[in-house]
Amino acid sequence: MDLQGKHIVLGLTGGVACFKSAELCRELIRQGATVQVVMTEAAAQFITPVTMQALSGRPVYSSQWDAREGNNMPHINLSREADAIVLAPCSADFIARLVQGRADELLSLLCLARPIERVPLLVAPAMNREMWAHPATQRNLTQLQADGAVLLGVARGDQACGETGDGRMLEALEICEEVIAFFQPKSLRGRRVLVTAGPTFEAIDPVRGITNHSSGKMGFAIARAAREAGADVTLVAGPVHLPTPRGVRRLNVVSARDMLAACEPAAQSADVFIATAAVADWRPASASDQKIKKDGSGQTPQLSFVENPDILHAVAQSERAQRGDLFCVGFAAESHDLVAHAQAKRARKGVPLLVGNIGPAAFGQDDNQLLLVDEAGVHELPRASKLNLARQLVADIARRMAG
């Protein structure tokens, strides 16, 4: 319920992407928002007001002369009630209308009448690839953003006309995620954050290896929360099958050595390093280049191991971290004696903050419970969704950096 208490005006303009607006309406409501749909006459050619009224549970507005408003001013009343206006889809024509300050139908009228300092305008464009690339459209988009609108971007892919390229409206879940992110406090605005997530895989032969049960969910949630907080985020991910959070740069790696090779250069420009990944402590001293086969003798292969690089320690002992330019956060996933192990690990790694969780119980789950361990002691973050905990952790890190 990330949008609990928010009142969203969802504006639909003409375009086949209106079918996605139905799902977006449902998703915004699922996240706790109330949704007031306003449609242009062109939008009603693609999806009916009856459909949107059924989904939103509220009458749909399409005319500035709507007699349901006692003062006959829906453009004033609807815009004053809103916490945000989301235009999805927003056609090339309507983008031009916004830039020109047109006010000849209800939706453009209420966008013009909205209190700019209090009611943000979020725009999800949808159009043919040639229309998107046209200089006039690009000029209009530049001006629209200069006027304070938030552009949610477009996707690349197949279009209803049969062509392929940029101009597709984002999917409903992506737009909802962007709306949620917009309302989150921007406590890390301008910061660069590096996050590691998931397990590593250390090869024994081409088909076998050593890994663990880490799902990567906590690290991916932290990457999303940091991006919501305004940070430029790089996520170094071990072998997991999770969608990349919107707006996050992702680097895929396999082994601990791969992860270190990705982290060291990225850390040179980062302000925060959050080592969430469950990195294998050891790897086979040598990996066979062919699958190791049973020979029927009953003999088992003898494996010897060497220690993997300590990524957190390496980054925390770098010149930038020691100088105070890089704030390092470690994670400890333990099966027992969490506080003692976390305190010892923090001292051993030389980091200001160590986050502890009972690893096996949290792996693969959508919720968790964390302990924040620093030089002053231990602070508990009670059980909650991993995204909720990630937001709390990001806010805590921002406060420490500010302090």
C-alpha cells in the first residue's frame, strides 16, 4: 500500500495504449490510491468511460461543462483534490497541447489550472516511433520537462502499427513503480550508490559448482529503494532471476572474483557501497574443463579449496573509503548468535555499519528482520517486507552521511 492516502487524477488521451490504463488504474488502487479518471474524446475511441468507471469506482469526467459539479468548474475541483496528475497514455498531440498551454477540453484545462508547486504532472508518452523521434516532439518534450513535468519515458518494442522502435508506453506496473518512487523522500539525491546482491557461483566443472540459497531479493530491494531516494544506482548481481529495478544500472557476474572485478572500478566513483551479496567464502582450487564423470569404481573426486577475495574488506580498505569519501555497509547472514557474529564481522571488515539477518530463514522470502550494528550498539528493524526494510535502511544511511 505504497500510495495509501494519495489521490491520483489519471488522464487518458487518444492511443491504443489506453488498454494498459485499465491495468494501471487497478494497480494504483491496489497500492492504496484513490483514482479519478479524466478522458479526452479521443481516448473514448479506444476504451470506454464505462470500463474506467467500473475499475476506478468513481464517475469518469470528460467534459469541462459537466453539470455534476455544483460550480460547473471540474477543471478547478479535480486539480485541487489531486496529489498528482498522471497522463497515461499521453499522445504526441496532447504533449503539444501542454507545451502550448492549450485549454480547449477538460484534461488540458485541468493540467493548466493545477497548482504547479503542489500538484505534479507525470507524463507517460505513447506514440509511433517516427512521431517519437520527430524534432517537434523532442522539442516539446524538452520544454515540457523545463516547465516542471516529470517524463516517465518510453519503451522500445513492437507497436500496434506493425513497426518496431521507441515510443511504446511503459507497462502498467512500471508506471505504478515510477509513481511510487516519485513520492518517496529524496534523501540520497545526487549520490552514487553501489549495491551487490545474490549469491556467487564457484565452478567445479562446466555443469557443477558451489553456491548458496540467496535469492538476491534484499539487495534488489535496496537498489530500488536507493533509486527511489534519488541516487544513481549500480547493482552488481550474482546469478539470480529477478527483474532489474527501474532506473538501476545492472552488472551481471557469476563468481566472487567476477564480483570483485566489477566492484573495484565502480567503487571509485561511488558515495555508498552496500555489500548485500552472499559471496562464497571458498572456491575449488582448480575447476575441471570437462564434466567430472563417475567411473563405477565408487571413488569420489577429491576437491581442494582456496579462499575467495573478501570484497567488502577490499573496498572498505580502499583509499576513498579510508578518506571518508565512500560509506561502506556490510551484511551478515548468520544461522545463530547473530549479534555476536555481526559485531565481530563489523570490526573485522572495518565498516561503520553492519546489517545482520538470520540468513537461512530469510533466503527467498519477501519479508525479513534486520539488526543495524554500529559502534554505538544494536538497533532492530522489526519484521516487514524487504522493500520496506530497504527504504528504512536507505533512510538510515542518508541520516548517517548527513550527520
